[in-house]
Amino acid sequence: MIPKTSTPAARALVVCGAALSLVSPFLAWTWTSRYPGNLTVYGYPGGSQLLTLAGALLAAVFTAAVLGVPGLRALAPAGAVRALRAASLAALTATWITVGAIAVDLGGVVNVEPGGWLAAGAVLLLAAGAHALPDDTVTEPPPAARLPRAAEGALITVVFLAAMYVLTYGITTDSAQDFLAFLPAAGFGVRALAAAGLTARFGALTARNRIAVAVAALASALVFPFTQTGDQYTAIADNILVFAAVALGLNIVVGLVGLLDLGYVAFLGTGAYTAALVSGSTFSTFDIGPWPFWATALLGMGVSLVAGLVIGAPTLRLHGDYLAIVTLGFGEIFRITVNNLDGTSGPRLTNGPNGINSVPNLTVFGFDLGTRHTLLGVTFGRFANYYLLLLAVIAVIVFVYARAGNSRIGRAWIALREDEKAATAMGIEGFRYKLLAFGLGASLAGLAGTVMAHLQTNAVPENYKFADTAPPNSAFLLAAVVLGGMGTVSGPLVGAALLYLIPAKFAFFSQYQMMLFGLALILMMRFRPEGLVPDRRHRLEFHDEQVAAAEARRTAAEATA
């Protein structure tokens, strides 16, 4: 039903704005195809017009829910007005960024066609009307009806495929302008679904169907290489997966145990150098190899595990800032050591600054990942082959993380993270459990490093700094975990994808990259300290006042009833 306090003027603005926003992407926004996306065609949206259209469609659905259209109110169980506001902001940001970029790139607002002005005005009307409506948020939305198991599995698969499509769109954007419009539009779109209560319901659905979630996630990820005709964007996806794999390993140390490790990239480098030395490369100082992949992976994990135990044994008795400083020092010691093992400053092992180059491609079960293969009529190049291998590595790391986190050991880690003194008083041997987490995280980073060496065909010291303008490095790895959400599986994956894509797409921001990166972290700490995909415990910790207020409202409502 229509909220009693809503004004006819606000409803009229919303309806008019939504209708015009849906029409405007089918008109030309500029006169020349020099702007990315070719926005000169009538009747066929392209480029960033698709983002406006998607935001307008989402806003139209929630507009219908606000107006009480039968059947659509169920799409906003927690309230439709806040969802409509977020959807309107998705359309607004995408449209105004695009129109502004047209004026800047082409030399003035004269290059904006009437369709562009219509779109800019329409989304402004939509946002104004949406924010004029009174809030209709429901404190305790009704529970969703249970579906048959097969229907729930199909729904989960559809949602994961849609999420993969959105991520693929971001990866394959051809220009910084399109990606700049995509980022806020996607963010506000997700915010709209959360405000409507759909993400909470989907979370409850996935909690009941963990096997279906794993299958759907893997199936949707496997679709990506089939949609690519070249290696340009698959190479970006490969680097994202390497970054995500290492971030997941770090999440054991930071997210589950609460240890601040600032030298984690050293374990990635340990695995990479180990794989390069036994790869059979002509630059290797060992006359060994090439070893089979399974042996290389086990060796890389083993050497990284030993390195983690050696570094962790003397340092894990420290706490807080002291631990962070010492791990930062060990990370720099690793880089300086491999830089000096050149036969002059030290023994000839790593070739110093030149590193180990010409690392050959891996061969897995007889398949050379460096050659092209045809699968189901689709030809897979080198980067697509490595993409499939990295998916298998991610699956292994996720399995280890999930099993460890849900085990008795995982519960001990969480207890140490929450209150080490209380956990120790209850009989948990803190040092032993922390050392176990440190070693496990190091071994998982070593596994990712073995693949990274073959993917990048080298292992050089410059790849393993504490901070640099491009990931992976220790600062970006830690930021990926914190940004995505500590203690979760999907959080580091989301954080890693964002932190790799943003520098890759905004190369013209290179000199301001670290400043913008720091600003983004400050904004995250202020408005969403629990991360983009937080677990329930962190959400309650950081928003205890809101939770208490919600409980008070619910109690008052029950007393009134």
C-alpha cells in the first residue's frame, strides 16, 4: 500500500523520473563515436547507457513496490523506499559521470546531445522524488517462504551467474570512463538490494544450501573464459585470482586469529622462487626440473610452511603494533635477501635483481598450459588455461579455509582473536594455535606463488614489496582482507577484485593512486568498518547501537500490540 504520509508530488516525480530514465538510454547522448561506447545510436543502448538502463529498471521495480503493485511488494520485504533511493543513486551517478565525461573528453557541453540532457534531468527527478518519500523500512520483515530444494539450488545458481555477469562487465570495460561509471552504479545497486532485504534473504538461503553455493560459485566462474575471444581480459582475471588466493590465505592470519601481518607477501615470493628454481628455466641456478605441477606445488607449500614457522616462532609472542613492525621487517628482509643472492653480495641462488626469468609453462595431466586447447568448441589460450588452474587453486584454498574455520582449531582461533587472555584462561595454548595459523597461511600463499611464477614467467624481487602502485604487495593484501570483510570467504575475493581492477583501469591516476587508496580506506572506516561482505559477528560489533535500537523498536512494537 502507499504510505499515508507520502505526497502526490513525490510520487509523481518518481514515476515521471523512472519513465524518462527508461527511455533516455535509447536516445543518442553525443554526436560522435569518439567517446567510448558509441553513444550516437538511437534505439540501441551502448556503453554506459546500459548502466543507466539497469539502474532505471531497478528503480522502476522498487517504484512499483512503493506504489503497491500486486506481487512486487514481496521484492522489498524490508521496505521499498530506501531501496528505491539507492537504485535512483545508481542511475544518477552512472548518468552524470557519463555526461560529464562526454563534456570533458570532447571539449564542452555542446557535445552532449538532447538524449544526454534528458537522461541527466530524468535521473535527477527520480532521485529527488525517491528521497522525498517517507521511509517505510520494516524492522522485522516477514520470513521468506521455503522453496523446494531444487528450486532453491536453481535460484542460487541464477544469482551467482548474475553476479558473475556484473563482475565480467567491470573486467571487460574498455575505458576508464566506463569503469568510473560502473563502480558507483554497481555499489548503489547492491545497496538497493540490501536495503530491500533481498541480500539478507539470500544469505539465509545460502546458509541452508552450502553445497549448492559451492557448485553454483564454481559453475558461474567457469563460464567466464567461454565468454572471452582473446587473452586481454582473461589475463586481468588471472591476476585477480592470484591476488584473491593470497588474500584468502592472509585472512586466516588476520581474519580468524587477529594477527596483523605486514610481511605476508614474502611467503608468496617464497613459493614463486621455489617453483622457478625447479622449473627447468635456463636462468635457474639449480640444474633441476621441470618438476610435475603437483610436486612443485607441494614443494612450494612446504618451503613456505617452513619459512612461516621460522618467522613465526620468534615473533608470535609479540602483540599488536610490535608484531606488525616485526612482520614488516621480515617481509623486507626477504626481498633484500633474494636481491643479494646474486653471486656477488652473497651466494648465487636467485640471480639478485635480475631474478629467475623464462620460467616455462606448467604441464598438468599432460596438458601444456602454454598451448591452445579446444574445449566444447571454444579455443582456450594460455591465460584461459591458467584461469582454470587458478580456479582449482582457489577451490582448494576455500575448502581448507572453510574446514579449518569451522573446526575445533578454528573456534580456538576466533577465541584468541576476541580475547586472548580469556581464551588462555580457558586452556587454549595461544602460541601453538597462532603458530599453526601462521604456518597454514604461509603454505597457502606458497601454493599461489608456485602458479604465479609460471603465469608471469619470472620471479624477481621487485614483485614482493611491502607497498607499490600495483598489487600484490603486503599493503594491498591486508587492505583486500579489511576492505572485503575479515573472517569471511567471499570478502577477500571481493576486496582483491576491487583493489586489482581499480589501479588497472585508472592508470591515469597512477601519481595519485596511493592518496586515493588512503582516502577510500578512511571512508570505509567511517561508513562501513566491518567491510563490504562482513560476517555476522563483525556487523554486530561495529553496529551495536543500531542493533540495540532495532531491538528496542521491536520490543516497543510487541508491547503496543
